[in-house]
Amino acid sequence: AQSVTQLDSHVSVSEGTPVLLRCNYSSSYSPSLFWYVQHPNKGLQLLLKYTSAATLVKGINGFEAEFKKSETSFHLTKPSAHMSDAAEYFCVVTGNTGKLIFGQGTTLQVKP
Amino acid sequence: DSGVTQTPKHLITATGQRVTLRCSPRSGDLSVYWYQQSLDQGLQFLIQYYNGEERAKGNILERFSAQQFPDLHSELNLSSLELGDSALYFCASSVGNIVSYNEQFFGPGTRLTVL
């Protein structure tokens, strides 16, 4: 079975400082992992995905994530937060079930 | 704008009623997925259709059903509604049916309120 745990329900950073959103996964199979972002009153948008190629994955808007099998982690980072990054972020895993399994979400607050 | 459209945007109804949510996928996408987002359950996958056929099932209640029509639009039917069915229902679409490899594009959602 697959599962995903987002370690922080809420993260607050100042504009211009680094962002770290943490995600641990559990999977019996080689997982595919995704990060999605949801802005208020909007649908979800794919930020990046890992599908067993390079372990460091670059996404849109300056975000990247590193797949670490030994730590079963897929943390999302960005060097410098922008006000427009304030949103809900979801770490997602899929394995052999063909279904996306979402974490509970992390709300990112960016302070001016 | 993802290219996925959902109607209606908002729906308010009473317990015991039946509603239909509609989704039009992006042009060229053959897969349609339905998700439910609620405060207590988070985001949950309900069901996937690929080119008119059911492909995968998630935590979909027996009171809920879906179908994908020949023109590839999809409808999610919710019946015998309960207060706990109040949620945001998302539709997503993708070109192929392999979840691992095909990016899903999400619609803006339908907010269902059951009173």
C-alpha cells in the first residue's frame, strides 16, 4: 500500500527566504511522486513529478524536489519565496494501484 | 486556465436529494478523474474513466456513480445526499490512462453544500 505524510500542516516564511515543505512516503513499489499546488478558490496545478529518472526534479516557478529513497522523502524547496507562492501544497504518491494518493496538505504563508 | 471545465460552480441542496456534476475534459484528453476534497477527509480520489470505460475506483460511495459519454465529458451523480457529502468536487483529465506518467489537469471544482 502507498501512503504519504506531509510533516507540517502550516509553514510561514518571509518573502525572499527559502521554502522547505517536507514529505515522507511509504510504498511497496517504486513510487511516482508529485507535488501539486492549490491557490485559493482554484483547482490544483502540477508543480513537478518524479518518475524514477533523475532524483533531483525541477518544476515550475523555481521549485524543486529531491527524491531520497534511503529517507523515503520527497521534500519541496525553493531558494527564495515570493508572495505569489502563498497557497496549499500537496505531496502525492502513486504506485501500482494507478491512483493518486494525496497528503493532507501544507499551507504556505509568505509574509512581506 | 487548465482547459477543464466544471459546472455548476456552486450547488446548494437538501439532504436526501440527488445532484449531477458535469465535467468537460481538455481537448484530446481521454481520461477523466473525479476527486472529493473535504476538511475532514482531505483530497480523495473517487473514480477514473478512460475513453468511456471505468478504469480505476477509489473511495467512492455506493450512493455515488459516474459515467463518461462518447463525447468524453463526464458526469458524477450523487444521490441520497447527506450533510457529510458537502465538499469540493474536482474533475481532472489527462491524455492517457497511466497515472504515473500522465499529468492530470484539474478543473476549478464544484462546491456542493448539503443543508
